[in-house]
Amino acid sequence: MPKVCNPFDNSIVCEFEYTSLAEVDKNLSQLSSYTPLPSYQRIEVLKRLHELVLRSRTELAELITLETGKPITDALVEVDRGLITISQSSSEIHGISGEVQDASTAKLGEKTSITKRVPYGVVLCITPFNFPLNLALHKIAPAFAAGNACLLKPSECNYLLGKKLVQLCHEAGFPQNAIAMAMPQVSDMNNLISDGRIKVISFTGGTKTADIIAQNAGRKKLLFELGGNDPLIIYPGADLNYCVKTAIAGRFSIGGQKCTANKRLFIHKDIYSEFKVKLLDETKKLVIGNPLDSTTQVGPLISEQAATTVEKIVAEAQSNGAKILIGG
């Protein structure tokens, strides 16, 4: 039976069973029968979801920390970002409109063209471990606001959080056939991705997985948010104290496990030495420890495999002439 382990001490957070293909089929049949609620009801439901998430703020943040190792202060910020996502999605519902245009021609005479926006149907929401709540809400809230049903497939690291979020959605007033969660085995994912009852796949993750999804999705709308290789470039005249804080936040926040982390630093030679000293001084101040402790700034990586990968990258850099200036 698969397990979710706390990355900090490797204790078992929960055990779960994979969703069978028969259960996935049942979920998709139910979701496909969803008839969108009227717009005013969708607004009310999302407002209630906002209230429930706010009320569960501490519980949700602790689940994020236990399952991913994200420091609790960062987890609380993630919940707050999710609350904004819900509010913005709710406020956009009345903005979903079509167009009325003059379509008159010499042959047809006076005509009017009317365009109406309609929901796609079932949206498959595939989320990674690093922002398990906010990224799920970035998919679910807008999709529901537009009248779609959602099937959430979270990372295997986030089973409890995903289950809790779907529970809150139902408590808020999502119809039972408007949202469900599935956790199929990796070997069964192609069956899910290729299913014709799914009309949209919203995926956040790596490019290799995105390629596999695109190859097996068929004629579906694909919404992908993939990785990055972001440089941080600093020129003379910049506020170096601010730049140092930016570099540290980008690289050390949730262990650098995010697509928006600055992967490379390009420092102008005229300010390189000063920047390096400031960067090392501030990095030494970072508090590493139990992510449930509110003073902790850097928690563990998501898994032993991830830590081993980072070690190999550091070793390779050293073999190519890099010098370790702190830690190691």
C-alpha cells in the first residue's frame, strides 16, 4: 500500500489505496453528467469555499507542511494565495460573456452574429507537490466558475490535502458530480488521459510528463505550466541588499523546488565581490530545521531521491571547477 511520508523525519503521514480504473470510470461518468449551476449559485458556492478555506487555514497549512516539508510560514502564505485565487475566480463569473456583432452582407442582408461561451465539460486537474493547495485552486476555482466539472489528480505526496480540498468543495456547495479526486497508478494514467469524457487537461509539472500527456491526450484542450531555467541578472547600480534577499528567497524557498526559482546568477564583475560577501553573510543566517517550527526558513527536500540528485549536481559542479563557499 502506498504511503505519504513526512520528508523531515520520514514518519508515515498516511497510507492510501490507488484509485482503480473501475473507480475512475465511475468518477468520469458522474462528472460527465454535471449540469452547470446558474452563475449566481456558482458565485455563492465559491464565496462559501473561501470562508471554509479561511476557517481551515491552519489545518491546511499543517497538512502541506507534513506532506511536503514546506516550512509552516510558507505553507500559510500558500493558503492565503489560494484564498485570493478563489475570490478572483468568483468575481470573474459575471465577466464570462459572448459577443454580439453586425454580420450583415450584401447577399444575406441585415444579420446579427451572436457568440456564446459554454463550458467544456470535465477538466482533469493534475498538480505537483510544491504548491499543492494553490495550484489545485488555480485549476478548480476558474474551471468551476466557468461551469465545468473537475477531476483532481494531486501528487502522490499530497493525498490528504487533496482529499481535504475536495471535501471542502463539497461542503461549500459543489454538487457531488461537479468535483472528485482520483489517484491512479502511474501505469493507469494513460487510460485516464486518453479518455474522451475529459475535455481539458490542466497540468503543472515537468516537460517530459507534459510530452507524454500531449502524445496520449487526443483532441483535448491542453493547459500546461512547465519548468523554468530562470536567470537572475544583477547590474551595477542595483540595490544589492534587495538583490541578495531576492536571490535567497528564489533559491532557498521550499528548497528551490519551484519553477520560478532563480537557477543561475549573473553578477556584473564590478559588483561581484561585494555581492558574494553579502550573499554568504545572509545565507549563514538561514534557519534550517523542523518545518513545523515557525522559525524554520529552510526545510527538507521532498524525498531522499531528490536530496541525492542535488548532491550529484553539486559533486558534478565541483568536478568542473566550482568551489563550495558555504555548507556542503
